[in-house]
Amino acid sequence: MHMKRKPLSVLATMIDALRTLPGIGPKSAQRIAYHLMQNDKEGAQRLGQSVLHAIQVLKHCEQCNTFTEHSICELCSDKQRDSKLLCVVEMPTDQIMLEQTLAYCGLYFILMGRLSPLNGIGPCEIYFNRLIHRATDGIVSEVVLATNFTNEGEATAHYLGQILKAQGLTVTRLARGVPVGSELEYVDAGTIARAILDRRLV
Amino acid sequence: MHMKRKPLSVLATMIDALRTLPGIGPKSAQRIAYHLMQNDKEGAQRLGQSVLHAIQVLKHCEQCNTFTEHSICELCSDKQRDSKLLCVVEMPTDQIMLEQTLAYCGLYFILMGRLSPLNGIGPCEIYFNRLIHRATDGIVSEVVLATNFTNEGEATAHYLGQILKAQGLTVTRLARGVPVGSELEYVDAGTIARAILDRRLV
């Protein structure tokens, strides 16, 4: 018998679309789809519309490269921030974490990734030229490298640091050391080694 | 200073809509939103459209009560199925699991829930009248109760069983016992007790 591939039903199409989300497997996709249809049609409406609206209007902030519906995002437009400080992070979520500390008052540049040659992510993919352009605007005097402390994040920081220093900028990196509230017994040796090397006068 | 509540940004609106999905917390919602915007605009388009389409066109199958875009779903329209057998399940996902076994050839009725008086879910909420109407169509002769083996599922099965038996129908329940492939040492006592009570002649 010749089998024709049947088109997916409306429900199956939705489950299929949910499955492609990161962290959502087939079972979760089913559960979410039935939940939306049975208990939360309003939420489904909101979800559908907000996603479609977002892909229509979101673009990159001209200054910091984050996603925003404006040409320049709210944080970059804030005159209260110290425009001499520029913090470079990998992802918008990193920026959110830094903002939650209330310990940083400067501006940001979001790379939207990290150098990862094995995955084909070179300087172009992390908007390297835009960062150089942004950092050499004559106002920024210090660049704080806040990429992750993973191998790729460290490599990215090293690479960016070399080039930004050559532009005459002060380049700093977030401090490494023992996490606040931790007991030495349970901290890994690499972190302690780093904390010894970077020990400070009290 | 008087603080006005700012309207959410487009991105925040999307993250908010994602957060209301079951099993998705604030961090996952952020991650999904940025993933869609950065790497998968096509997937985002598909997700938004399929969800909006689904809430527009999906309705309950007139026979089995599952979600479908037709008046009668594909499975209920299948002439190959044994229309004398009617299997009652709690959710469409349960039906999918039963179908995957390839061991059942009858039709289904989906309650879209289970009796749960404490949560305000009584017979009306599980489409009780529709089930009675469906089961007493003169064709169905056996109703297989396949609600879950939880307290609420068992109570639902007991309640439905009493009333369906009064209609002169043969009512059966899925067998309980030791799971296939399991070692007795690791099976809970309740299951083994049940398996002893329900032991069969070989």
C-alpha cells in the first residue's frame, strides 16, 4: 500500500512547535498544549500574540546590542548611568543578574554569545566591530569584562581585553575568588587557588 | 515621588506569557525567549501562529470529547475500530499511551479530568452526562475504565462503574499487578498485595 504522509492536525502542529523550545521535550510539549487548551485559553492567546509581536518589533539596541523595541534601549537612555563605564556580558540574562546586584551603575554591551571557534562563532558573530566602535566613542574610559568564567568566556575576555587595551582603554575583569557564604571545605581547589593568587590586603 | 507602573516591554510581555506555562519558571522563560529571538525566529513564528490557530479552531470531539478541529475526531471516525468497546480515560495523553500499546482496538471517551471534590471537580466537570449518553448508544457493550490508579482516579472509576453497571453495561477496569520486567524485591508492597489478591490461573 502506498502511504501518503498525512498533514499534522492543528493540535499536533502546536505540540510540534512547542517541542522545538529549549528544555521542552515531547511529554512537556503535550502537557503544555493540553493545559493551554483546557485551562488557559487566555494565556494561550497572550502567548501566541506576544511571540508574534516580539519577532515583528524587536531589534538590537543601537548602543548596547540587547533586544528592544526602541532604537536605543531604556537602560542606555538612562541619563543617571555612568557613561564612562562599559560592562561587556555574553547574554542579556547576564546583564539582568548584574543589574540585580545594584552594584554596577555604568552601561553595558551585550555580545549575544561568546567566542567559540569550534562552533563557528568568531569575532563577527559576537558583534566585535560594534563593541570596538562603542567602546571608542571618547566617553567610555573603562571596560569591565563580565563574560562567564568558563573556558570560552575566559578566552573571549582575553581576546577582547588585548584589543581594547590597545585602544588605550582601561580594561578590568570581574574578581574571581571564594563565593560569598561558602565554606572552604566545599569550595573546589581551582577557585581556592585563584583566591590565594588574587589575595588582597586588609 | 509618585511611581507609575510602567507598561511591560515587548520582550517582558513575551517572557511573562511563557512563565504561565506549566513547568516553566522565570529562568526558563527568559532562556526560551532569548533563544527564540536570537536563534529561532522561524520557530517563534510557528509557535505563535500554531497556538493562535489552535485556540481558534480546536473543539471537543462530539463522540469522545478529545480536542480536534473536526466535529468527530479521526479515531472516532475510523471504521476499523471496534465500536462495542469504549475505554474511559482521564486525559488525551492517557489515550496516546494506550494507543502506543497497540493492544486496544475499541473507541475512547476522554473525561478531561477526574473527580476531585476538594478542587470543585464534580461529575459535571468531567462531562459525566455526555459519557452516559455516549455509553448508552445501543452499540457499546463494554466500558473499560482506564482512569489513573491514583486515589482520585480510583474514586472516579468506582463512581462511573456503579452508574454504568446500572445501565446494564459490562464494566471492566485495567488489571493491577506487578509491572512487566520488574523484580519483586523492588516493587512496593501495595502493588504486590494487589497482585496476590488478583492472582490468575495459569
